Amino acid sequence: MLNGLSRIQSAKMSSLFLRGNKFMKIIMFYAPSFWFKTFEKVLDNVPDSDIEETAENAVVVFYHVEAEDVDRKSNVLSKLIKNLKWLSGKFKTNKIVFHSFNHLSVSKAPADFSKELIDTAIERLTKSGFNITETPFGFLNEWKIHVAGESLAKVFKDL
């Protein structure tokens, strides 16, 4: 026993800690209101966009796809969709907003992989009846978010 933990429990906790630092991260909010507007294009290979939009009563997910996710796309995709459906169910909404937020780790997946992963998630969620909004990928955006007060209205996950 190490500090009250068996060696197996200690090894599992170490594995979870290390894994948590290397894989896709998401922050989900339940937002009565989320407004965004494109600000500046930062990727040359994405189409120009000038959008201002508001989503109401939506789960807003800030996501960061990491380099290590390239080798585990199917697993990451399943966990992402499962978590979004779970939180949407808790707030009885079918609205989800995706926002690329590459500030959650130093590890970054290639932009084309990140976009493909999110496009696949959006396609699957749409087929399941979800109404999806996406802030323009490859852009900096300004935004305002009103997050509900409940504890579940703010959820961070390592996938």
C-alpha cells in the first residue's frame, strides 16, 4: 500500500493522469445565450467568412484536438459525441455550438485532422436530430456567453 492506495490503484491513477495530459480536451457550457462574430482569419487554407450569429439554449463546446488524437480518432469521436449528447440531455436541448479553442494544451493536431474530426461529429449529431452551429474554423472570433448557474452547466473533459 502506498498512501492508502494499492499498487494497482496507484498505477491506474498515474495512467489516468498521464493520459489526461495528452488527449482531446473539451469544455462544455450550457448557455442560455451565445453570440459570436468572426474577427480575423488565422488559417490561409480556409474559406473567407464574415459571420455574426446567436445561439440560444445550447450546449457550447470549446474543443482542442491534440496530436496524439490522430492515432485514436474513432475513440475520441465516440467520446466526444457521447459527452455532448449526455450534457444536451441534462438540459433538454438539441442545440450544440462547436468552437475551436486551441488554448487548452501545448499539443496540437494538424488543422485538417481537427476539422475532419469535428465535421464527422457534426454530421453524426445532425443525423441524430441535433441542431448544430459552428464558429468559423480557422478564425479568431469575438464572443459573449451567458452560462447557466447550475454546476453541470460547466463541464471539462479529457477524452
